[in-house]
Amino acid sequence: MAISGVGQSYYQNNVATTKSTKNVNSMGETGSTKELSEAEEMAAFKKEFYAEIEKIPRDRTIANVAINISEEAFKNMKDDPEYREKVLSLIKRDMTGSVAPAPDCSLVITVGATSKDYRADGWSVNNNSEFYARSQNSFYKKTSETKDRQKELLEEYLEKRAQVKKQQQELLDGKIAKQEQERNRLLQSWNHERQLAKASNAYEANVMVEPVGNGVFDITAAGTNV
């Protein structure tokens, strides 16, 4: 079917616009898909690399460790397996070796675009402010905070248990003291009653009753003349 005049012009413009829009959408979707694929590949590479680092044992002198890796370093390691193995070898060397000043040290490893940019710095945990400042956004980070927290919890438990024992001992001491006071009070009261009874018996023993006639008795102290 032939189209002429204004209708033909409109049809041609509409078709051209539609094709152009499809091409733009197609390119955009293709580019987005490709970019997403690269991002996923890099994420997978980082995950695998992290797992490799996780397998490396940490020397007992290293309390804290952090590994900073630049994006350029990741790209180069992903593109160059030899560089990847080189970096892993260097990390393993530094994480499994004793770090001065030992013991209880913090270690920060920096991985750059090339092996020349690699470095490892270590210092005593007494200067950990430097470690935490340089490891805020580290790719890999392991600290002894968990062990320290467990130690703190244990110390808190022992302290509370000591306080409870102290309170129990104070209550027991108080109870014993009260019992001792009550025992002393009863003993004093008993001694006082004994003294009174003794005095009463002595008084009664020293008094005699004599008849004076007509059913009348004269009570005089024993040994006393009237």
C-alpha cells in the first residue's frame, strides 16, 4: 500500500523515531548488562580472594591485622594471575611471621597496583589508635576484640561473684555477731539471776524464827541477841 503526502511524511518520521529509540534502548541495556557483568565478576573475584586470605593462619604475635587493597590492585590481580599469586605470597609471609615489637602487635598490609606498592607496617597494641585509624575501610580485618570482650566478661563475672561472696560473708558475720551479743546477754542475765538467787539463799540462811508466846513468832537474825 502506497502512502503519499502528509501521511507518508508522518509515517517515515514515526518509523525513524521508533528505530532510533529502540537502538538507544538496546545500546543502553547492552551497556548496562555488560557493566553489571563486570561488577559481578569483580565481586566474585574479591570473595574468592577474601576466602584465600581467610585460610592463612595468623602468627600468635599478631593480635590485630588489616589488609587494604586498592581497586586498581584488584583489577590488576584479576587480569594477571601471577600478580595475584605474588600478592597472596607476600600476605602469607607477613601474616605467618613474627611481627616486631612482639608479642601482641597490630599489622596493616597495603596492596597497591604493583608489587612495589606493597608494604606491611606493624606496632605494639599499646599504640592501637594508629591501627584503627588506618583500618577503617580495610578489605580484610581481624582483631582480638572478641577475645578482649570475653576477658572483660570473665573479669566482670569474677568481680560480681567476689562482691556476692563479700556480701554473704558480711551478712554471716553480722548474724554471728548478733548471735554472740544475744549469747552474752543471756549469759549476763543468767549470771545476774544466779547472783540474786545466791544472795537470797544467803539471806534466808542467816534468818531464824523464834516463838515468843501466844502463837507469836519473833524473827531475828541468826546469832543476834535481842
